[in-house]
Amino acid sequence: MATLASARGDLILTQSKWLRLLTLFLFYFTQGAPLGVFVYAIPSWMAGNGASAADTAWVVGIVFLPWTLKLINGFLIDRYTFLAMGRRRAWIIGAQLLVAGSMLTGAALNPASSDIVTIAAIGFVANVAITFQDVGIDSLAVDIMQEEERARASSIMFGAQVLGIAATTGMVGFLLDNFGFREALLAAALVPFMVAMFGMVIREREGERRLPWSKGSSHPRNIDIQVDAWSPLLKNSFLALVAPLSLALLPILFLRALPFGGGESYHPILAQQVAGWTISEYTSLISTAQFSAGVGALLVAWWIVDKLGPQRSFMILVSIGIAAFVAMGLNQALWTNTSVLVSLFYLMEFLATFGAAALIPICMRMCNPAVAATQFTIYMACANFGRPLGASLSGMTAGLGNPTYLYFGMAAGWAVILAILFMVRFPKGSEGLHDVAEELAQGEGIAPRVD
């Protein structure tokens, strides 16, 4: 009872499982804001105003570039932090406010749909900010979530992100179609700003400050595991990454997002310039598909992953994706069929969300809390690098008049993933974390306090 009362009164993450899960939900929902705006709604708006596949692919590629550079973020967050506010929270709050500021700046600039440099620059800055938030909240999850919470946490993280993308895609797509760029960006800025306020009232551990000028001090656990020099940080991160299981995991993560980057670049063109859909029809369909996938992740993905295991679950999803991509490549005559496109767009969202829910528990188990931001970020940077690669694949295939090659390329990338999954057995439970920790001087750290 004392723990519950403390959690209610002080909003301390390590003292309440439900507060931890709510925090993951809200911050991952916020991550959907810049993604929904710059990956789905604005490319659709551009396509609807006559932009080419190469133009939309270029914007999406630039927007996703910060996600491939998250390694830098991880090193900075692990190395420099304001421990009096916790190991991650100062970074998370600052990043949230920067996302809101970039949206407001975009509204002030109000570029035309043909001004791809300005649009890409605004999207780039917003996604630089959200990648710092992403690294901060990911490493916070690795730091405070218990093993039995990780499958549910993974589903919440990516389910919430997809719900955020869906809500923002639908809202911004409607505003772009009926009002304009300025109004759309002003509305989008509200989401990160409001969640930043939530971040200011919670604390990671008891005794810490809520804000820099509040009363409080650094928690002893954080002081014990903080890496205060570059040399041990780099050494420990390297030792974790060169473990055999990490080396097997990296190409899977690298190729996982290849189809989604390709689809996000080409599917607005496919829907509007090939099938004749309007901007609102496409963004509404995508937002509905994302919402359905997000709800599915929140309700059942974690249960499926628990029952089948992360690796088996992902193998099934990859097999389904390969079959769908090959079918699309072989049946170009059906690309104007509404049922085919609706099925494809829904499938892509479910593959992305459920696939992430299956992979993240494996990644979390491999991470050591002392270098969690760096190690987990390297994993996620590899996972996100596939998106701009997919966007480039779209430009080199669909952009040059050979869109069927895009789907065959997607299938080939995932065939490599499937081959690795057949040959390598990733650990269950927390075995991977223990194996990595044995090689690191600082071990796994002190277990956080929970309900």
C-alpha cells in the first residue's frame, strides 16, 4: 500500500508498473507525430500536387536520415546526463520541446508543395529531435522494465507509435487537403508539447528532481552505473556488439525496414497517380490501417509473442511478407484494384508493427544498463537504416519506371532475414542479457524497485 500511495503521489516510474507502461505509451505515441506528418501526410500532399516519385523518395529519405544516425545520440545520452533528474528524463523532455518548436517553425515558413528542400529540412530537424527522445525512452525502458514486462512493453511501444502515426496522418492529411501547410503544422505541434508537460511531472526514481530548479539529488543506483569517460563507454559498447548473437542480429535489423521505406516512398504515387485516389482517400486509409495495427499490437501482439516466442513470431511474419511482395511484383495488372491496394496497405502496417513487437524483446535482452542507450541505439539505428535504403530502392526502381523491381527487391531483402532466422537460435528469457553482462566490467547493474 505504501508503494502504491507513493506512486500515486510522486509519480515515480520504478515504483509503479502501470506508470511505466503509461509513460512508454505516451512518449511512443508522440513519436508518431513527426513520422505521420513527414513520412505519410506530406508526401501524399506532394504527390497530390504533382510531385514525382523521385521527389517524394528524396524527402522521405532525408526525413529518415536522423534515424540512421542514432548511434551518435546513444553515445551522447550515455555519456552526458543530468543525473539529478534521472539518467534519461532531461534528454527526453528537451527533445519533446524541440519537436514542437520545429513544427511551429515549419508553420511559420509555410512552404509550397514544390519546395522540397524546405520541407525536407523541417522534417529533418523534427526527426533529429524525435530520435533523441526515442533513444532516451528506449534506454529508459531497458533500464527500468522487468523481464516479464518486456513483451507487453514492446507491443505498447510500437502499438502506441503506430497509433500516433495514424492519428497524425489522418489529422494532418485532412488539414493539408482542406486548409494548408501552416494549419496542419500548428495542430501537429500540440502533441509533443502536451506530452512534454507529462514528462516534467514524473520522476525515474525516488529523491530525484522533477525540474532543474526543483529539490532533489541523484539516485545512488544511477551514480554507480554512470559511465563518466569515453574509453569505458566505447569499450563496453564494442564488447556487447561483437558478441556472436549481436553480429547475427544486426543484418536482420538492417533489412527489416527495407520494405517500409520503399512503400512509404512509392505507395503515395501508386495510390494517387496509378490508382487515381485522392490525398484524403490515401491518408485516411493509411491512418485507419495504422490505427488497426496499433490496436492489434496493444491488445494481442504481446500475447502472440509470449506464446510463440519472438523468433518464431517474426519468422511467420517475414514469410507472409515475402509471399505478398512476390505476388505484387508478378501481378502489376492488379495495381489499380482497390481491394488489392487496401489489402497491401493494411498488411504493410501489420507487418511493421507486429514485427517490431517481436524483435524488440530480443534487442532489450541483449542490452547492459550501463551502456543501454548506446547498445540499444546501435540496434535501432541498424533497424532504421533500412528505411532510407528502401526509399533509395524506390527511386532506383519505381522512379526509373520499373516499379515491379521494387517489390522483388523487398522480397529478396526479407529472404535474407528468413535464412538467418533458420540458421541462428536467439536466446529466450534474459539469457542474452546475462551472456553479454559477463563480458562487461560493470555487469547488469542493480535491479530497479517495482510493485
